[in-house]
Amino acid sequence: MYMSDRRRILVPHTAQPITYADSPTSSLTSSSQKIYLRTSLLPDASGSAYFEHQQHKILVLVNGPKPQRGSFSSSAKLLVDVKFLPVSSDAHVLGIQQGLGFETDLEKSLAEFVYTSLVPAIRLGQYPKSGINVSIVVISGPPESKALVKQVAAACVTTAGAAIVDAGIEVLDVVTACAVKISTKGDISVDFDYEQESKASARAVISSMSSRDEITGFWIDEETEAASIEGEILTQVLQVASAGAIDVRKLVNSVLYRSLDGLESKGKNGKRSADSISD
Amino acid sequence: MSQTNTDPPTSIILSDSSLPEGLPRCAIPGQPLCSSNEYTAGPGTYIDTNITIANKSAIIASVLGKVTVKRALKAESEKSKEQTKPAHYIRTVSVSRPEKAADAANAVPTVDDIVLARVLRINPRMANVAILAAGDGIASEEYGGIIRSTDVRETEKDKVKMSSSYRPGDIIRAVVISLGDGTNYYLSTARNDLGVVFATNELSGEPMFPVDWRTMKCPITGSTEERKCAKPSGLD
């Protein structure tokens, strides 16, 4: 069955991702663990945040709360959608071609994970009959998507959490996320760096409200047949990931604090804040 | 004359350096602020029963912003103001971002909110309006509202004529009485300070001024039109 998407200009099926003269992978791994996060960058959206770390470039827009027509609802409805730009990486270009412009499986599962992670944190009851839209644009993702989906998921959740706060929407706590991997030898470590040859027996991502010590989202995939993540190992995975999420939270906190100071010093019209942080 | 219920004159807003000791100047969502023993939770905060400060549930920030404390007299001690001691004050802690106050997040109408709305169309039973601003915020999209003929004024509700109360295009001040159904909020103007605040003359198109509670006059032609006027603020 041929179903074409007439509303978008699709990439030609022979499209290739941009490759740079000097391999970006080699230069980026040397400057590892540098996150750039900035809020309030788009005045038209209620809230926005931009996240950059190695290959990941993610932009999140929050629109709302805005009136929702239809049947009465006593709390706000949250809508999350994830979109990979066609140029974001070769794997996703393939995905988009398979989907002919429709939402791909990867985008759908990422959107579901971000929704699950954010819903417990937002005080939806404060906004009856309203809708909150969270649009996530992955401008650039890692080329080998399969292995590094959890990293993208963690980045999406962290950025969306910051954008929600930037929109002034009432939340119980700021949501941050951290990806972890279990190596084939059984070592559990925070999965933060881009690796070209990346092998692990399992990868997971955790979203948490750190100051309340609550986990809002957990996504784990076993990558080898032999792997079994149970009992003691699972507890360790949760501990390592929660500790990682607290580290990310510290970064997000400092960005939010600085955005507040930036707004104050620039007066009422200044809707800008720029922060770069590194740990 | 029904008195509009404003804050007691003795209410004080404290922020920045004048904040009581122990409170942070700025807060991030999730940050515990103080004990619910000493303060009540205002906008931008919530009470968490799982986290305790001084054996009482903690008040926690739910938005990013500056911390302010409003000190107001307790309602029952209002009558005997001279005997007021600091213990009779209610201290409300709230968090807000001044430059974000007009944002959509603050503009979701809730019951008892005073809203500004534009009249869209009228029929003998009710007026359809679009809510433009609620609370402190400006709505990003217009919320629908309805004023039933029985909610136009407080007296002689059965004799209300919608066409001599509002006209399409008028800007009115109203109070939200119910969240209503899926599409509309229910509003009321049955108070002296509520009603039409801005209307233009049918002939000249000029903005009119209120003459009494049910008449507005055009400054150019001098012709009058019927409206349910809001009492201008500052008049006693």
C-alpha cells in the first residue's frame, strides 16, 4: 500500500548525512562530558530549552497551558511528540524514509518514555480544561542509533524537564534523567560518552525527581541473549542511574538559577539567558 | 452596597532582603522552603506531607522564581485591629517570576478568578464571551465563557434584558463561578465592581464612559446606551 505524506517535503531517498572533513567523532570524544543547556531561547514558545552534548543536539518547546476544546477534563492533558530532523543521523534518515514522513517507531517510543517521565512531576490538576504540548526536536543524534537510544532518551527528558520549568508550569520537582550501561563483564557505569564501538549486555535510562527521591521513568533493554538483569544487579543499576540523575540535576539547577539572575539583571524585557556548564 | 473583598490594608509583601530569616531568596521547583506550621502555602508552592520541617509538612516550591512572603491580618482579628499582635498575622509564602507573571501558565481561569473578557454574541438567555486575561496572566488562546441572564446582576434577575446589558465587542470584568462544561466557563457580573469596563458608541464608534450603573454616555454625540456597567475602581 502506498501512502504518501503530501504535507512535508521529504528528503530524497538517496540523501546522505553531512560528513565533515575532520571526523567529528575524534574531536568530540576528547572534550567529553560537556553539557550545554540554555533556557528561554524562543520568545514565541511558553518555554524552551536547548541541550547540547557531544553528538546530541536537542531543542524542546513547551506550549501551553492553552484551552482544550471537547469534553470536560478536570486536569491538563500532556502531549509529547518527538521529531528527528532528517539531517540528524543516517539511521534516522532511514527511519524517516521507512515511515514516509510519519512518526517512526523510535520517535514514538521516545515520546512515550518522555511522557511517562514527566506526567508524575507536573501538577496537571492546577490547569483544568487545558492542554500542555511538549515538542522535542532532535537536531542531531548519534549515528548508530540502536546502541545510543538511551542516551537520547535521557537527554530528551532532561531538556523537556528544564523547558517545562521555563514555561512556568507548576511541577512537583524538576525531572532529570541518566543513562547507564551494563558491560558484557557485568560492570555498571553511567552511559554518557559517545563510543563508536559500543558493546554492552544491557542499557537503561532512569528519570527521577531527585529532591523527592522518586523514580518517574525506567527503560531497560537487554542487548545480548545471555544477559539477565535481575535482583541485585537491577538494584545496582537503579542506584548508579539515580546517582547520575542527581549529578545532572545539579547542572540543571545551576542553569535555572543563572537564568533567573540573567532575567533579573536584564529587566522585564530581557527574555534571555545563556549558560554553559561543564563538569 | 456589597464591599469588594480586597486584602486588609495591613497586608505587607516581603521579598529579597526583607524576607524573614531561613527563607531562600530564590527557589527552584522541588526545593523545600519552610514548615507549614509557620506559613501557609501561596501560589507557586505546594505542601508535601512526606517531607517534614520541624515536625510539620514542608512547603515546597513548584515554580522557578523569587520567594515572597505576604503578611496579612487574620480575618477574625480584622474587626479589632487595635489589639492586633504579630501572632494574628497569616504569613503566606509564594514563588513567582515577575517577568513571567503574564505567561499563559498563570492565565488558566479558576473559580473565583476575576477575568477580562470580550463579548462575542448575545441571545435572550445568555452572552457568549471570550476570556482574554485571568488571574495575573494573559491567555495564549481565548477561553470560552458564558454569562447567563440570571448572573448579570444581583437584583431583579428575572427582568434582565441581555440586549440592554451587553453588546458584542464590549470588554467586561467578570468573576468565574464555575469551570462549566468542556467548552465554556460560567461567569457572573452580579457585583458592583463587575460589568462592562469598555464599550464603544454604536453611532460614533467612540469609547463611552459610565454615567450610572446601567447607562453609558458617548463623549462626542452625548447619546446614551444601556449597559450593566462595572463600578470604576477608586470610587466609594
